[in-house]
Amino acid sequence: MTEQEHDRTAGRSFLSTAVEVARLVGIGDAADAPEADRARRLAFAVRRPLLERPCLPEEFFAPLMAASVYDPDASFCCWFVQPALYAFGRRRVMTALLDYLRTGTDAEQAGAERAWYCANMRLNADRSPAYAPDGTRDPALDDCDDVVEEWLEVRRRSAA
């Protein structure tokens, strides 16, 4: 995520990021839902349509990352991380989360840590049309050892 993309997401809430993802998917904003449930309902509504697409347009990346970081529930932020992993690759997702860890607010850093756990989830070729029919995809999308090392280094420095 570029600094400009990060600046656009600063100050957002989970609801505003969920609304943005829902808009991109073409789902309504669930305005009829109680305010407390609205973001979670939107997250639930976009999960399947996101996973069913073999690719996602570039405009989805920053909102997916923001929604994953702003989702307060570590169990559910995967609903945004997983489609990003399939569509954009583990390397790009982890790099965006590393950027939040380095430059984000305290809340964004905590959200990046929650989402980082999900970014390590196993990807299954049979669960996503993002893979070729033979179950392969470009390995560079998921080559992230150097990003993991950077993450660990940032965490070590912040703990010191």
C-alpha cells in the first residue's frame, strides 16, 4: 500500500470500510440494519461474492486491507483478508499489513496484527477460481519470506 493509499484510509471506521467494500461488490449498504450490526452484516454479505471471483480489480485492494485492519474481531477480519490473498497474493497483502504496522495509528497497528494472523492462512486451490484449472498460480504472488522477516524486525524494535 502506498503512503497515499494509507492516508486515504486513515480515520476510517470498520463500518465505513465495510460499506466501501460492499459498494465495490455491488451490494447495498445495509442501512436498514441496526447500527451495531450493520458492518458485520455487510462483511457477511460480501464474503462469498469476493471469494467466487477469479480476480478482483485493483480498486478493491486498499478497501479490503482497510476493512481487515479496522475489523475489531480477529475471527472475522479473515473475511476480508482471504479474498485479498487469493486475488492479490500473500506478498502484497502482507506488505500492506507491514505498512500499517510501521506507520499506522495504535488502532491500525493492532488491527494489522489481527489481520497478520489471517494472512498466514493456508490457501487451497480447490476453494478459489483464482487458481488455474491445474491448481497452480504464479508463485511470486505468495513469496513473502523477506516480508515476514521485516515484520518480525519491526515487532522486535517496537517491543524493545
